[in-house]
Amino acid sequence: MQNDIERILNGPTTYTTEEQQAKGPVRFIDIHVYDVPEDELLPALDQTTPIVESTPPAAELEESEAQAPTDPRRQKRLVPWLFAVLSLFAVASLVTVLYLVPLLTLEATITIVPVSQQLPSIHTTLHIVNGSTSANQIGGRALPAISMSQQQSAPATGTGHQDATPGRGSITFYNASLSEQVIPAGTMLTGNDGVQVVTDQEAIIPAGSLATNGQTTVSASTLITGPQANIKAGDIYGPCCRANVFAANSVFSGGQVARNFQTIKPSDIDTVAKSLKDSLNTIIQAALQAQVRQGETLIMPLSCKTPQVSTDHRAGDEATEVTVTVNATCTGEVYNTVAYQQALGQIVKEAAHTAYGNGYSQAGALQTTIQNVHSTDHGVDLAVQSTGVWVYQFSQSDMQQIKTRIAGKTKAEATRLLLQTKGIQSVSITLSEGATLPSDPNRIALSWLSY
């Protein structure tokens, strides 16, 4: 076997013509030689082991033929064609990326700010009535009045000063003479404790009689200040000044040293009163709001009487604190919310149509302010100020015409055309590539600035 293999590998044997004819036709056979490790060799067959020959199924023959080696010369002929096909595919891909893809993906976004108008304030008077309504009237009802009181104390922040004061009292003069006598003002008298007293006014003493003495009383004050000037009654008693004249004093008081003290300032009362008024207003509003039904709105500001303010000290009084009490009474009125909005909306809409014509619509909610509330015998009158923003609107047809008009235009030309379009205030154009808008209107997106 080894010799046969080497002979086959070394090349075909050359036969003569006679030998070739004797052997018959020449057949070429592909022989595959494998180097198999010894541990993977199949066990040798015994001479006694029968050899069974079988014909493989047709499927195995086809699979075997499919696995048969391909002619190398055929493989060499296929390589140039495969290279040419791959080259053409690469060129087509490059052309698509460079030219076709940008054309297919080119898009433009147009941001448009429409023309807007701020409607001037519209002043309207609405009548709130309980019952059937007519023009400029809306339904409503009155709520029961609510009264509440609150009290609060606050420290006194004012300061006062008092100089030292003398004692003050009176001197009574007695005249035993049968003729009138006069004691001039400023006459000084000295009491038993040594405190000197000076009369504040002239004393004219009537004449006495045999049975009674004439008498008169004048005010007087001590020459010293402080508590020691507060002398007791009768400290001055006896003859003085003239013959047949006697003097006696009443209790002297008010003598004190200089001092500083706290007082009530007007702002102490006003600050507390304002705080209580605001608190009561909030509480009363909440109490009235609790009576409001669904679909109703409480009219603000509330209708309230002037709050009553009382204090335990007046401004300027000497005190360390002041207590303020406030009493407030308010009534409430409600109106039908939907009717209110519809009435004002119609009034403002008509005003906007008159001012701007067709093509505009309201953007957002109306801004309304109740400026005055006036009670009448039939209900409440509301003085209302209304305003709003009105924006030019574009239909779907308008938008499609805009896109068709600017399709394929340069950015500058499209901007000019858009700014010339009615209802457009300003515009911004964003292109995905280049300076020209897509020729297909469907690749143009319109974006509207919302209010």
C-alpha cells in the first residue's frame, strides 16, 4: 500500500500503446490522503470480518457531489465578475449617500409669530339681579350679613417726660376786721414743717362782723418740688400778713420728682386696628364663601360697613399697653359665573370685531377686573374693566398655500414672501441643510408661536 501511494504521488506511470490497449480505458480517480492520529484510528479488520458493500442513498450521493471540490479554473473565472459587481454596488451606494439621501431627507421648519392685538380696556356696567334678567343683567342673589369682632393688645411705644412739680392747694384767709383787707398775690406763708407756700392770686378779704369773720380762698403752690411738697391740711394755721388776718391751708398734692414714662402713640392703635380689620375681612370672606353654591362667584370686594374701633386708652395716655377691639359687618353678593363670562365675552368680542375686523380670534382668557361694587334697591351694579389678546388665525387651507408658495425658494426669498403675507408678524426659518427650502411642500413644517 505504501509503495502504491508513493507511486501515485510521484506522478502517473507511462504505458506503451500495447499495454494501454490491454488494460482498457484510462479513468482518473481523486484520492484524498489524511494523516490521522493513532488514537483516532479505527480497529483493524480481522480476516474473518465480513465486508458488506452497500449502495448509498441518492440523497447522500447528491450531498457528496455537492461537497466535491470545485474546478480551480472555474473559481478563477468568477473572481473578476464578483469584484466588478462589488465595485458597482459601492459606487451606487456612494452616489445615494452624496446626492439622493440629502434630497430625500431635506426638511425646513418655519416658526411664525402671528400678528397680535392687545384690545384696549372695555368698561362695562353689569347689573346683578335676583330673578329674571334682560340686557346687561345677570342672575345673582344676596347672602346674609355677617358681623364679627376681634380684640388684640399691643405695647405702648410712646415716651413722655414730666418735670419735677410743686405741691398745689389753697389758702383760706379770714378777716376779723370790720373793714375789707387785701393780700397781694405772691404772699409767702410758711407751714409748721417749714415748707414755704406762695399765693397764686390776690386775696380780697371782705370785712367781718362782730359775730363772723370775712373770708376768701385763693390757690397757692409750694416753693419746693417733689413728694415733700405735699403738705397736709392745717400745716399753715394762724395769724399772718395783716392785723386781724388769719390763714389756713387745704391739702397740697401733686408734688413729684422729674420722670420719664410710657405713653400710647396713635400708631400703636392704628397698627393693631389695621391688622384686626384685615383678619376680620379674611374670616368674613371665608364665612361668606362657604355659602356660595356651585356655578356662583362671590363678588369682591365685599360690601362692608365702616369697622368700629374702640380702645381702653386714648392716644397720649400714660400706659404700658393698649387693647384694641374692632367690630366689622359685611354683606355678600354672588352672580352666575357662566352668565358673567358670556356677557363680558360677547361685549369684548363685538368691540374686537369693530376694531380689527375678521380673521382674528381671542387668545387665552379675558382679563376682567371689578373696579366698583354699588348696591341698589334692585341688586348690585358691577363696574367691570375687560381686556384680552386677539391673534390672527390661519386655516388649514391658508397654511397649505403658504407652504406651496415658499417651496423650493431660497431662505431669504421665503422670508420675504412670508413677511408680506397678511397676519404674519415675524418669522424664523430653520433648514436641515443648505440655503434652499425643499421643493416638496410636505417636507416643510409650520410652527406657530402660541400665546
